[in-house]
Amino acid sequence: LSYHPDGVWLSTGSYDKSICIWHAETGLLRSRIPAFGGAVLCVAFLPFGPFLCAGSVDRSTRVFHILTGEQLFSLSAHSLAVRSMAISADGVIATASDDKEIRLWDCRMPWGDDMG
């Protein structure tokens, strides 16, 4: 579960392999993004724009445009499920996995560099 910084949107990940975007005030479903090859375990909005990051059992972290549902890019480095994430105020994504590693991704650039 994640709140967009503007307070208008909520996102949820699901075991049905999708992401849902909800209008926070009305509770209405705005869109469902069928995005992954496995359950979506974590979601977090980027601090700028209509962008959402999500992690999955399929070992990937993906960034989406929430209004169009378009996948902007995929970040792959974990060998097991991505369980948790946090995003800094300037757009660096930290992902944690069952592989017992934390990865940092510089998403201030459009392709998302693995920072090691």
C-alpha cells in the first residue's frame, strides 16, 4: 500500500499479479495494471510525477506511469522475490529481497541505474 505524495491516489499490489490505483477520497478503482509474472509484494510512489514502483515474486522491480499503465522500465538484479522498497525524496529506489540483498537504483535517470 502506498499513498501518492499529492494525497489523491493510493496503490496496492496483489497476488493476482496486478497493481490497483485507487482514488483516495472516494475509494473508487481508477485502474488495474496487470503487470507481473508473479504476486506484487510491494508498491511505492516516486516523489515526483505520476510514477509508481512495484516489486514482485518474479524478482523484478518495475516503474509505471499510473495514468496510462505504461511500464517505463524494469530493474532486475535480485535473484529472489522483491519484498520491500523505499524511495528517497530525490528518486533513489532501495529494494530489499529474499536474496538478503538491498539494491539502490538511481531513478533520477530514465533508465534506472543499479548503484550496486
